[in-house]
Amino acid sequence: MTIAIVTLMILGYLLICTEHITHINKATVAVFCGVCGWVLYVCVGPYYVETLHDAGFQEFLGNEDFSIKAVNEYIRQNVFAGHVAQLTNIVMYLLTTMAIVDVLSNNGCFDFVPKLCRQRSTWATVWMLALCSFLLSANLDNLTTAVVMLTMLNRLVVNHRQRMLLGTIIVIATNCGGCFTVIGDVTSLLVWTRGAVTPTNYTAALVLPALFATAIPTYLIGRKLPSHLDLKRSGAMMFRGNDEDVKLWQQILMFIIGMVGLWFVPTFYRLTNLPPFLGALCVLGVLWVVNEIVNRKRILSDQPLQAGMNRSLQYEVIQMIMFFLGIGLSVDILIEVGAMNQVALWCDAYIHNIYILSLVLGAVSAFMDNVALVISGISIYPVLDGTAAPLTEYMQSFVENGQYWHLITLSGCVGGCLLPIGNTAGYALMKAEDVSIWWYLKNITWKVFVGWFCALGIYFLVDYFLR
């Protein structure tokens, strides 16, 4: 049955990689594989329980006799429930941040972006676009930031080729910006909630590599742009309906509450040890109350508070959430049948170098969705206790705040930008600007590759001199 489960997951991964060819939504494939994997696991539950969970199962049985019903109950309570609880924490966090973004966009909190990016100089526009994408993605998830920025770009620049080049800068900046904070990307959020990193150490280790991974491709892409961009006429570029009553002070107030609140989430987790989504819910609650107060007149009137863009954004993010849930279930089943342990043993025996591991993971991320691959990479190894016993230099990489956790998230996020099919923001760009894989490969891939290698070099130097 293990072979059947692993084969099912491999076929599912291949379908995810070839979504642009088969046109089968990767979220549906991930959910199908995750559910089918657990069904197959339960079909031969006694074998896996007796092989991998014998001591715990005997304690669970107590004085009762062995039965299939007892095995299924043990799987439900002690195996499946633990994995689902961990996945649910991430899903709830993503749903909450989606609601926060919805409230912020309805209050015009992102209207400053086109104003900042509307510069006379091409280079000023390029760097401002990259900076806004980088900083917003550090607080919001990558797809949300990419959709907001690409929507703004479409209303700012007339020329399609220029939008294609500027859109690739957005994709790169959102992926790199998301990877250097624990709340900026699904993968970094996952390594944080699994206890592999702490927020301060993680950000300190990756902020410089992420900046270089953004700045170098941005500079190289900017050289292909003309000295003057074809900008649309200056005017109100709004994300909502009739929002003439939204004042500047209101936009600033709501934006500060939202961003400062999200940055408070790691502190909330450290103080209470409660799941991060509860901290995000607290932020949403405060933001919602303030929104009700400042928009009371609009709520009581017939002025619209939402527009179609928000609904489109929600649809894309919900698909991402379902994809994450399906991939999480798929990876968890591979852990339970022992496949991930075999992968770890093979890597230890034949690779035994975390930099090479990260390079392989990043390269494969170009073809396979980086979220799926990084989740798999995180699940290969457990977080080791650095104080329990003397560890080799290689094994030290897998303790809390070890190099391995930094490198796989960095390489997964940056490597996923080598092709547009390697990340959700890239898919959004392909849909928004009709960017082809061949055009991206010819014009952008090598630039991302240079930035990625420079980022790894910067990480090595920072780690060498500061550890």
C-alpha cells in the first residue's frame, strides 16, 4: 500500500507541475490526492499503526481487545487530528489575513501605491514598484500582494510589454519580500509554527539575502525598459466603488492599525503560546470595529463598500488555501507511511550538504509549485534539540534557527521565480498580462538565477561572520 500511496502522490505532483498544459486546477489535484492518500492509509491502518505507533496504540487500547474500530479511532484521535490541527492553524491565519486585506482595500489603504509609483524617471518607478511589492509582501501573503500590485500596474502603465517587464519585478519582489518574515509567506509561517525558527532570528538571517535577490533582477530587468514609461493620465485609481468620502486620515489610520497589528502577531504568539491565527483574529476584530466607526455614514447610506476586484482576490486566495490544505494532507500521509524518512536517509547518505539541498529544491521549485516543494522539504527532517546530545556540524543545521530552515524557504521562494509556473504570483502574472513561459525563460530566468546565487552568497557571509 505504501507503493500505491507514493505513486499516487508522484502522479499528483506531476499534474500540479503541468497545470499550464493540462489546465487541471492544481488545488483540485492536491485536495484529491490528500483525501485519497488518507483513505488508502485507513484501509491498511492496522499495519501502519502496529509498525510505526505500536507503543502509543497499546497505551490507547488499555485493557480493551484489538479491533479495527479501535485502530480507526486511534488514527482519528492520535494521528490524523494532530496533522489537521497544524494545517488548520495556517488555513485560519490565511483566511483572517484575507479578511484584513479586504477591510484595508475597502478603506483605500492601498491607494498610495500608484501615487508613489507614478514617477517621472523610469528607474524611480521601477525601484518604487519593487520596494512597495517587497514591503507589502512582508506583511501580507504573496498572492494577495501580487494581485493588488498587478491590478495597480494595469491602471498605471499603458504599454503591454512594459507591463510584462514590470510585472516580473512585482513577482520577484513579492516572493522575496514574503520569505524574510514569518508572516509573509505560507512556507515561512509553517517553519515558524512548527518551532523551527524564531521571528527575530529568521528575519535577521534572511533580510539581506532577500534584498539582494530582489535588487539584482530588478536592476537587470530595469535596463530593458525605455527611459520614459507610457503612463496613463493621472487620476483617481480606486479599488472600491464610490469612495469619495474616504479621507486621507482614514486611509492612514486603517493602514497603520492593519500593518502594526500584523507585526504584533509574533509577539502575541510568544506571550500567549496560542496559535498565530488568534493574534490575527484579534487584529481583525480591532480593525473591524474601527472600520464600523469611521464608515458609519457610508454603511447607513447606499454607497457601495466593495468592488469586483476584492471578490476576484478572494477567489484566488481561497484556491491557494485549498491547494495548501491538499498539499499539507498529502505530505502528512507521506510522513505517516515512512516515505519522508526514507528521503531524509537518502539525502544524508548521498548529498549531506544543506547548500546543495537548497539548490536542488530551488531548481525543482521552478517547475513545481514552490509551496508544495518547500512544505515537502520542511517535512523531511524533524527539528532537532541542540542541547540534548552533541551534534555534528551537519546535524546542527536542523536545530531551531538552523541554516537548513532558512535556506529551504529562501531557495524555495527565489527558485520558484525562475519560471512563472513555480509560484502563485507568477500564475497571477500569466493570467493578468498573458505572459508565456518561453518569453519568461528567455528574458527573466537568468536574471533571477544571478540574484539567487548572490543571495546565497550573502547568506553564507552573514552566517559565517555572525554565528
